[in-house]
Amino acid sequence: MSATDLSALVSARFCHDLISPLGAIGNGLELLQMTNGGAASPELDLITDSLANALARIRFFRIAFGPADPDTELSCDEAAEITRAMYSGRFTVAWEAGSGSLPRPVGRVIFLAILCLEKSLPMGGLVRVSMAEDTISLNVEGRRTAAPAELWAHVTDGTPLAAPRSESIQFPMLREALEQTGLGIEARFGEAEAAVSLQARAPQPA
């Protein structure tokens, strides 16, 4: 088993083990609200919002960093719900893919690409995910882009990369996920917009 596979399993274990205590916190909040006669309070609202944010992040990270069984599918509706819960502030994601599903490894590539785009939009923006035939497009509208050139060159061209920092680990992971799925990637950045497309690579001649 490779180090990458082990890392994915560790990520899945963390996510799995954290879900239970967070669920218990949610149950405790419901009991507190019942005890309080259902009345809202700033304190309970803050805890509730923080809990929802934590659960959303775990669900997102489980797909982005966990193992991706090629025989497992991720429905577009579920992917849209997870990203909507994860991003509800200045950075948002809208799925225009409709119903249907996609292989879990492809879903992982999309989630990692979203993380890379988030890193490239310091002032936030809107990412629209759409699918047409064999191409998946992520079109971005933002206030300002600041794409880390070295990291994106590694993703698109395989340019050697120095040891990444933890906050940018999604870039080398995206590169590896692309190689595992056989998907190619193109990324174009303007001053306030960006476009990333994922497509199956043409078979190499024998």
C-alpha cells in the first residue's frame, strides 16, 4: 500500500471518528433548546452555526482527502449539497450539472480543484460547476484572482514542486488525483475570472 493510500485512509479515519462526537453535540443542542422552551439565544445560535460548519467541512474533506473507490459513485445532488453547506460566505459554489452521478474519484478531483480555486481567490468568488459530454468545467467569477503560479504549474504541467505547506497540500493532491483518474486539466486566469476544465486524455499512440 502506497503512502498516498495510507494518508487517504488516515483522513477517512479522522473524519469518521469526529462525526460521532459532533453528532452528540448536535443532540445536546437539541435538548438545550427543548429545555429552553425552543427559544433562540445568541449563544445557542453561535454553537449551532459552528457545529453545522464543522460537519460540512468533514463531509467535504472526506471526499477531497479520503479514499476514492472507483466502483463507488457520488450523486451530483449530494455533491451540490455538500459544497453548498461547505461554502456559504464570500466564496460559493453552484452546481449546474443537474441530476445523475459521477465516479467517486472524479468527484474527488472536482472537490480538490474547488479547494485550489478557493486558494486562488483571496477576496472570494463564485464557482459554477457544469458538465457537458466528457468535459467538466469550473467557471469562476471573482473580485480578484491571485493564482499561485508555481502551484498551478505543478497541477497543469507537472512542474516539480518544492515541499508544499499544509495550506496548499490540495495542489499536489490534485495533480496526483488527475494522474490516477486519467483526466487532463486546463486552467486560465484573468484579473477577476478563471476557467478550469477537466477532460479525459486522448489515448497515447502505441
